[in-house]
Amino acid sequence: MSQGPPRIFDSHALRLHRERARRIAGDAFLRHEAAEGIAERLGAVQRRFAHVLDVDAALGAGERLAAAPEAFDLATSVLSLHTANDLPGVLAQTRRALRPDGLFLAALFGGETLTELRQSLAAAEIQVRGGLSPRVAPFGDVRDLGGLLQRAGFALPVADVERTVVRYSDGLSLMRDLRALGETNALAERSRKPMTRTLLAAVLAHYAAHFADPDGKLRATFDIVYLTGWAPHESQQQPLKPGSAKARLAEALGTAERDAGEKAGG
């Protein structure tokens, strides 16, 4: 009997966190940034799309996509797919839902997202509890994510990343933003022990000691990976042979590391 994909995330906890984020209605500025990034990429495509699939809304229990085959000419996802237990499966379902020459555009967290927080949580748990527990989700590498597009059967797959470095007046402001995004810990193997004051103090102390700018502001890295792929069609150009590309897509698009400004404490 074959085993299914690993259960990395607790789907019930994810749903609760995202429902709480909607109630909070906080400053989900990264979600807006990701949506704008998708809109910019869509604006470069000289075509009108009449039938659009919102992948995030159509994903149901068991990560089944409620979409008929070849029913859509555009599918989009905004900051959701990094919490899929079976991302290859979701991508394959999305490709099947697209008509030939249909377009898929997605934005998801990847790369070095929250590297500062991950390191601070690990150091604090070792100091206070003498061991580690899963607290921050793993994030895919941009090259691996691009490979998943190809594996799912997309033509002309492209994955590029934009880095946003946000500066916070304190660590609690970062954590409030993560709650507003619905991005608090929903790992299936997460510790059920509460975050004690001692542990929280150790996290904040490590963060301030290792990831503060000279003015005391704390840095938080967010890498948004943009995925672009097309449902195969005979009219599409053939991909270049390996090594024949003249420039990286990120360079052609003029993307680079950006500073999104500062986030003040509440």
C-alpha cells in the first residue's frame, strides 16, 4: 500500500489561524505586495482572461481542487501554497484545470523567509528547554519550486524571487504581523507546550542581539517566490537548451532585494 504525501501542516490549525487573521483585519501588507507582484506579471501578458480560478478558494479538504478539467484560462494563488502538504499534487491539479495555453501565476513564501526568527527561536529553545521543537514552517528554494512546476507538467516554467526586508521597532510587532497574515505555527509536529514568558524573553533577546541595525530596529526577511507556468499548447515556443539563456529572469525584470521600509510598534 503506497503512502500519501507527508503531513507537514495541521490543516485544522491552518484554517483557524486564517479565520483569526480575517477577524483581526490587520496590516497584511505582504499579501498586498504579493497580489501586486502577480498583477504586474499578468499585465505583461497581452491577453484577456475570461475564466479565472482562485486556487486558494477552490482548495478543499484533503487539498482537492474543486475545478473541472480544462475549464479555466487563468489560475492564481496569493501567499497560500507554501502551506500545502502536497504542493506537487496541487500544482498538477491546477494544470489539469487549465485550458491549453492557460496561465498559472502564484506567489508564496520561500527561500530565507523569517530566517532571523527561525534562528532566534532555535537558540532560545536550546537555552531554555535544552532542545528544539518545530516552530517555523520550512520554505522551498526557488530552484526547487521551479522544478515542481515542470514536474507538474507546466510549459515554460519560471520561478523568480523578490526579497523584502522589513524593519520592526520590536519583535512583538513582527509577531502581530504574522498573526495578521495567518502565518503563526500550524506545523503538525509542533510542540503543544505554550510559549512561556521566559522562552519569549529569550527569543526577543537573541533577535535583538543578532539581527538589529545600529539604530535598534530589527530586521525580518521575507522572500516571495513567484511561479509562472503555462498549460502546454502546440503554439508555444520551445524552451531554450540548458545554458543558452542570456540573462536570468530576475535581472530581465529588474527585480532585486528591496527594503519595504519600517514597521513601528503598536
